[in-house]
Amino acid sequence: MKLGLSQIPLLVQMTLFSGFLMFVPAALAAHQDQHFVARMFFYGGILVLFACVLIAIAIQGTKRRARTSDNLKALFFAITLLPAVLAWPMYESLDVVPFLDVYFEMVSSLTTTGMTIYEPASMLVDPLHLWRGMVGWLGGLLMWLAAAAVFAPLSLGGFEVTAVGEPGQASASFGHMQRAHPMKRWSKAAQALVPIYGGLTFALAVMLIVLGDSPFVATMHAMATMSTSGISAVGGVGSSVSGVPGEMVIFLFLLFALSRGTFSADTGSVRRNNLWEDPELRLGFLIVMVVPTALFMRHWVGAFEGEATQDPMAALKAAWGGLFTVMSFLTTTGFQSGEWDVAREWSGLSAPGLILMALAMVGGGVATTAGGVKLLRVYALYVQGLGEMERLVHPNVVLGRRRTGARQIRRKGAVIAWVFFMLFALSIAAVTIALALLGNDFQEAAILAISALTTAGPLTQIAGEFPIAISSLGVAEKLILCAAMTFGRLEALAIIALISPDLWQK
């Protein structure tokens, strides 16, 4: 009897794919004569593939009623259980570290958070850095596919602002597609998006190589950019050979994290004639222009002294450093420009951590790899606030939807966006309190909470006065951060839908 992929559970398929990926760092380690690491990844890949084949044979012939909500459960288990499988070869390669540390690293990578225990980067060899980057890249691809296969049909992940259906319930706008096998959505999304995702990553890597980066560093930064994980083997793009030209290329590819409309229209949630009508792109461009401009103009208010602030070349470097870093943290990538220190000195801000945390909390586009509240929800709140201000001036005014992008927002979109924003704020408060009760000071606890929930892990190294040493945290703190990263990746409404009793009824 022939066994098709649609009959294999989604979690098993993801594990099977991760087993194939283990051979890549094994090959790199063998090329670099790191034979012990090569054996660990090679044996790990064989073991994972063997286990997945046995499971596939065991479930052959079983039939069960497939539901769209099953994909949501599979996605949750993938983010929580799959990192344990991904951590095994890295744990065996390091040999002397606790398994929890490696599991934390894999959760951080798979959720595209990029929060790492191993700082500085020289603590790990290249094959282990490559494995972290590949897991982050896989996590970004998973979010691209899940948007079309899970979040859009269930009106979650930001689609609740525009979709007709209620959050956590199948949207009626998908019609007969709701009766199709849920795995078909995964396969169709994979056929459409995997070539785009892989092609863009390859194109960016080639551009960075041309600009002077080594193939390994270019590949790492290309995967980190497309997945918005910010994972680097050299401490970030500021330490790469490509310099400012490389940052300019990365800046262009970060646009794919501002709106799904830049690379796909498979969800059908927002219809537009051109990209300029996309409210997420318009709002994202506004933020990217206003915040760096404010930092640049603050020079004439708070930074009158210093030789660097009188240099015209320093002005250009400060402008670019602010522009790139703002774009990076808005998309929750977390790359810091090599000219960011010049931008800070120019603006007179010693530690502008609040600005970067606020940008990460806003986040990127719906159904992209970026985290945060998402630009579409912020836009819905802006439209609602503008309407309420019009009512204050003209109480009898009849509000229309003439604004660009406002027609795609449902009547209750602002209400749902506000509910999500409140849940997000409560989540930050809860995680901050939990970390503070374990002995962390308030500032450190707040930075850790926002970094985990917005999937912007590099905030821990740049937002505070001093970098936070994740390795010094206790077991309870790491487990809390793992839960927060999972919560931030799936978002609050999806977690609420998961704990609904109706979802678990047979």
C-alpha cells in the first residue's frame, strides 16, 4: 500500500525534514575536519529519519477525520516538541552543557527570536552556528506556510482584523476550501512559497558574497534576514566585511517582513491594486522615516558637543545607522548597523533602548516572519482613533471608508485589535513579574519579557545599559522565556483558541 505525505502527521513531516537538514552541518564539519561534530549530526540525521519512517509505517492505513484546527495543534507541538529533536545533535556536539540550554537555543531559533546563550559568537564552531541559522530559517519558512494553511482559515495571526469569521473559527470566506483536507493547504502553500523563500535567500547570499562577505557569513546573514531571526556567526552585520553596502542590500530584503503582499497574495485577506495601497507598507515606511529623522534632528537639541557631531561624514553615517537599525528592529530582526554607535553619539542618546523596544512591540506585517503586535492591528487602531476624533468635532458625522486600506478592515477589526493589544500588554506584565520574582531587576526582566514576546532576541544585548548574559539565568527563568517565545510566536488569540474545549473534541 502506498503511503502519501498527506497521510503522515504534520509534526512527523516537520521532523523528517529536519532530519535531512542535519546532514548539511555534518558536511560542513567534515570539510573543516571537525569529525566529532560531523558524526553527531550525521548519526542524528540517520536516527531521526529512521524513527520517522517507522512512525509512518505504523500509522499506515489509519483514517481519521481531518480538521483545520488540527493544524493549529500540530503547529503548537512543532514549536514546543520539535526543538527537543533539533537540540540532540548540538547537545551531543557540545558534550558538557545542560540539555535545557540547547533546548532553549533551539526554541529561540525556531521561533525566529534569536536570543542566544552563547555570547560571544566565538563560543561555537561554524557548523553549530550554521545549525542555529538553519533552524531559524526553517522557523521563518514555517510561519510563511502556517499563515496560509492555519492562521488565515482560522482568522488568527492578524487575519482577524480583516476576515469575516470569528477568531479561532473557520472563516466562511474560504467556501468549499474548508471541506478540503487541511494538509492540502500546506502542500499548496509549500509549492508556491518554498521556491520564493529559498530563491530570495540564495539571491541575498550571492549579493553579500559579491560585496565581500565569505560564503558562510553571507549565508548566515541571508537566512537571518529572510527569517528575521537575527542569528549571526560574527556578532551581527556590523562586524561583516560587506559593511554599509551589505546593510543596504539587507535593508531591501527586510521589506518582505513589512507586508505579505510583497511576496504572496495566497491568503486573500487584503485586496489592492498596487503595493502602495497596502496599509502595512505605508505605515511601516512612515515609522522607518519618522523615527530615524527624529533621532537625527535631536542632534541640534541634545548633542551640541563632540568632534564627531561636527563632521559632515558623521552626519551621513548617523542617518544611515538610525535608518537601518530602526528598520531592523521594526521587523524584529535585531541587526544593529555598524554605524549605530555614530547615530547614538549624533543624537546624544546613551542607550535608546525604549525606542528599540517600542519598535519591536509594533512589529512587522501580518503573516510574515516578524513578531510584535503587527502593523495591520496598529493601523486598525489608528483608523478607529481618527474616526472617534472626527465624531468629537462633528457628533453627527457619518463615517465612511474612503481612506486607502480602511475598506479591508472589518467593522469589529479595531475592537479585536484592541483586545489583542491588551492581551499582549498583560503578557508582558505577567512575564516581567514572573522574572522579577525570580530575582531579576525590573529593567532586566522587562527587556527579557519584551524580547521573548516580540521575537526580537537581540534586544537583550542592546536595549539596556549593559548586555544581559542569558547563560547566567536559572532553570526557571529559561523555561519561562521558552514559554514566552512560544506564546509570542503563536500569539495570544491562537493560544486561547488552543485551550478551547471544542478544539479537542473528537
